[in-house]
Amino acid sequence: METLRLFDFLPSANGYKIRLLLTQLGIPFERINFDITKNETRSPDFLSKNPNGQIPVLEVQPGQYLAESNAILIYLSEGTEYLPYDRWQRAQVIQWLFFEQCNYAYIATPRLWISILHQYDQHRTEIEKLYQHGYTALQIMENHLQTNNFFVGGRYSIADISLFAHTHVAPEGGYDLTQFPAIGTWIERIKSQPGYIDITEE
Amino acid sequence: METLRLFDFLPSANGYKIRLLLTQLGIPFERINFDITKNETRSPDFLSKNPNGQIPVLEVQPGQYLAESNAILIYLSEGTEYLPYDRWQRAQVIQWLFFEQCNYAYIATPRLWISILHQYDQHRTEIEKLYQHGYTALQIMENHLQTNNFFVGGRYSIADISLFAHTHVAPEGGYDLTQFPAIGTWIERIKSQPGYIDITEE
């Protein structure tokens, strides 16, 4: 089998989801960096791999490209302990992946503007609006984690990986996570999983 | 088996995805309407079913609730002709579902404001911004459909159902679809599928 190639941007939490899962699965991969702050994902070559112009993209076979971080998580985790075999549990994992997709931009965009692009002043008003939605999503997660160690079925799955990726770096976007103690405990629980790597660890 | 119950709002394209698939699968279901324009999904009873406060929600078993329209599509279509068994094709279907989830709000929100809430004037500026992103997404779909009859594997799947639901009513949000001829042909192709029902058909 060819080595998998991951088209990625190191600070990206969406890219990190895939790096974390691949590392925990013990699957070797080659990481190819595209600096989104320099529009490197807008080149004709990149757009031929993902017309949407976004990382991460996984080259599954030479010339076969899969986009959308949560779709890649499902693809890689099928048949592994990270995606439940039980139909109802699997449905709940996928439900949380779509919840994440609906809400992550509220959490990711302030981090992009503040910590990656250093444009807080010019986006101040939009950031305040995003906080309203982002805190609502965090409260839903907090409520769920008050009675669950992990998001689905009492065990670590790609639902946790997906939600963890953006949530644990939310403070880099100005979010205050100290008001969500169950999220805080869950973050530490994820960090103690076998094979855990940090977001910018290569 | 109990009759499935679908918590739904008739004009909702997200709800329609589930109604269309259930009808095409020949699975009977009871539709329970929640008028989102009257905040009926914000009641404590509804929030106990989906803390996110959104329809559709499928009651799979008494007391077991599944939210997120695309997660419900995957759940219902597993093992049927609407979700490919082939791993790579299935991955592509799920990729398009996440693409839809990333982009549908650009297409759905103008329709909500213009045709359902009749608030065009107060949202005019936001609607113009949404059009920019929405037309980009439509162009990606158009390009793909220029060389594909359906989104994945040359056959009708939940990727088509999901993308069709919001796209075919985009003109109710002021979108001009006449500039996308391949989308137009694809829309007619979907409407000719066995078991097709209209969005507000009960």
C-alpha cells in the first residue's frame, strides 16, 4: 500500500483531527503543508484535488482525494474501535459529527482571526456575534458531558476527536472555557488517551 | 416495530430530506409538525429531544431521538441502495453530505428570510453576503454535474437527496438557477426518481 498523503495546514484543527486519528491508529502518513494564510489552497493544482479549496484532503490512493475532515474521520475509522459497530451508537457518533460541522465555525473563526491572522480589531463586531452561537454550542456539550465521560457509548470515538479538535483551542479565539467544568475534565480525558499528540506536534 | 415518528416542519428542506427518503424506502412514518416560525422547537419538551432546538428529529424507538438531517439520512439508508456499499463510494457520499452541511445555510437562509418569514428588507445586506458563498457552492455542484448524472457512482443516493432538498427551492430565496444548466437537468432527473414527492406533499 502507498503511504497516505495528507494535505494539511499545521495550525488547523480540522487537519489535526486526521493527524490525531491516524497517529492513534498507527497508520503512517506524509503531511504536505499548505499555508492557508498565503492562499496556497487556491491554486489550480489544489482546487483539482478539492474544488472547495479547503484542507484537510486525504489522498487515499494516487489520484483519489477525500475532503471534509469529518468524512475523512468516518472513512478511516470504519471497522476500528473509534467508530462503534452498533448501529444506534454509530448513528449518534455521526449525529455529533454533523453537530460539530454546524457549530465549529463559531469557535474556529475567532481563533483564525485573533491568533492566526492577527486581525482582531477589524473583525471585532463579527467575533462578538460568533461568541453568542459558540457559547450556546459549548453549553450543549457541557450539559452532555456532565453525565457522560465521552460523547457516545461511554468510550472514546471520532465524535470526541472531532469535537475536541476545535474546542480545546477555543481559548486562542478568546473563549472562556473555565465556565464549562465538564468540558475541562473531558479535555484532560482526551489528552490522556493512548497515542495522543498535540495540535502542532509533528 | 413501532411506527417511526418524525418531528418536522413542513416547509423545511432539512425535514423534506427525511420525508423523501422514507417515502422512497417505503417506510411508513408519522409526521409531527413544529412551527419554527412560532418557536415551537424551543419548548423544554422539544429541547429534551434535541438540545440543539432544530428539526428534523427522528424518534427511532420510543425515547430514542436522532437529530441532524444528514445523520438521519445515513442511519436510514445503511444497507439500502441509497448508500453505496463500496467503501470509496460511501466515503464520497459522506463527503458530499458534509459539503452540503457546510454550504446549505447560504442557500437556505435567504429562503427562510424571504419566503417563510417575509423579512427581506431587514436582512437585505446579510442576504447579499450569503449569495456570494451560495453561488460559489452552486458553481462547485454545477462543475461536478457537468460530467456526472448523480453526485456519486453514477446513481441516485442520499448525496443527491441531501443536496437536492435545499438546491431545488433556492429560487424561493432569490437565487437564479438558470445560469446552472447541469443543476437544472439534475433537478429534473431527481424529480423523475421512483417514489418522488414534492417538498410540501403530505
